[in-house]
Amino acid sequence: MRIRRILAAVIATAALAGLGLTGVATAAQGAPSVVTPSECRQGGGMADLADNLCKGGTHDGEQVD
């Protein structure tokens, strides 16, 4: 009986921890990335200042500030 309670507590804790980590990962994905024109060029892209976007390279589609 005691083992069942301990096992249930462990499973509940793991489930809550998993939900917490998922929320953090989701929040991190939603944050838009902003790069400088220099970072855009160093990544192999070209800063399009008319659209404020980095075109090409590793920062493709990221906002240029």
C-alpha cells in the first residue's frame, strides 16, 4: 500500500514537471528573433531594410533591427 502511494506521487511529480518543461519550450519558440544587419551578413544573408528582414543565410526571415 505504501509503495503504491509513493509510486503515485512520483508519477504525478513527473507529469507536472513535464508540463512545466513543455510550457517553457513553447514560450521560447514564440519569441521573435531580431538580428542586426551585421549579424545578418555574417550569417550569409542580406539585410533588406525596406522590409526589415534578413533574406537568406542562417538568419533567413528574422527581423532586422
